[in-house]
Amino acid sequence: NAGVTQTPKFRVLKTGQSMTLLCAQDMNHEYMYWYRQDPGMGLRLIHYSVGEGTTAKGEVPDGYNVSRLKKQNFLLGLESAAPSQTSVYFCASSLTANTGELFFGEGSRLTVL
Amino acid sequence: KNQVEQSPQSLIILEGKNCTLQCNYTVSPFSNLRWYKQDTGRGPVSLTIMTFSENTKSNGRYTATLDADTKQSSLHITASQLSDSASYICVVSAWLTGGGNKLTFGTGTQLKVEL
């Protein structure tokens, strides 16, 4: 049972470099989310998607872009990485929006030097 | 502003003992409250989800309570085990005008269970 899979698990970037985080879920969920987790703060929503081909901004979207070309995949891109984007990124998915249980991936630790 | 506050920030207990974690929130309009367990280096895993009409819900040795009037929730862990060592995160969902909901995450209580 794979659930939600994130790649890569670890990445080190230099300021200004770009990269893409991939999230894949095999539960046929409509809703997918990207969060970041920083020390001393609760998880914060970056972007989310309510279905294939749709994306929407969360509470901290600046500096990130996303795409949902296939229902099972949700990509998070950093076009020009900044040290403030050093964080642990979590992808999650849910069957429904309001009371649906969130299933999280294992996280991707990104360091921007 | 929607907020979720958890206490204590960290806690150390002996194996076999019980403990209670607290969550206070100011989120409105309230939709549901969730507790998650996050092991070090892993993603959060859902323990319970409670709606407005539910005041208690159990999942094995974990029992969550909800008082929607005082906007408080607690997570009680019975007969703790070493594997209970983790961060426990309270998450409150609010209804949004026009549909959908918004989740507000607490910063978590770091629990360590020792021999």
C-alpha cells in the first residue's frame, strides 16, 4: 500500500536554482495539497488542487508553482530557490474536502544555501 | 484570526503511564477537529476526526474529547508505550464562505515515553 509518495526525500539547492517536488497518490483522491513545516510553526498550506487540471493558492504561495496534469500527481516547483524556502515539504491527499481524512507523504527536506 | 494552541509544548512520561494533551482553538465557524501523530522524520498520521456533535472519540489507546462550547479538546493516551513517542498535532477545520474548509494546524506537543 503506497498511499502518498514524495520524491525526492532530501535535496540541497543553491540560491537561485530551480527544482520540482513530485507527489503521487494511488488512492484515487480528488484533493491534493502541498504544505511546508517549519520549526515552531504549524503546517502551512502552499497550494492545493480540487481535481485534475485545477490548482489554487493556499496561505503561503509566493515563490512556488504547482501543476496537476494527472489526477494521481501533484507537482510543486521552485523557480528560483531562496534560503527562506528551506523547510520540510509535505504532500497530502483526501477523498473529500471538508471532513475527509488527510493522508500525508513522508516529507521532502529541502535546504537552500 | 483563527488560532490553535497546544499545551504542553513537550512532555516526558514513563512507559505505562497515562497522559493528556490539550488543544484550545479560536477557529470559527467550526467544522471539525482532528488529532494527528507525527513520528520523527515521518508524515502526520490521522488519529481521530470529530465534528461539532461528537464529544468523544477513541482509537485504541487514544481518546479524544471535544467541548465545542469552550473550544477545547484533549487527547488522552492510556498505558503509554515507547512507540507513542512522537509529536501530536491538533488541527481545526473552519467552514469557508462559498464552500470548502480551511485547516489551522497547531504547533504540536512533543511527547517522549521513557523506560
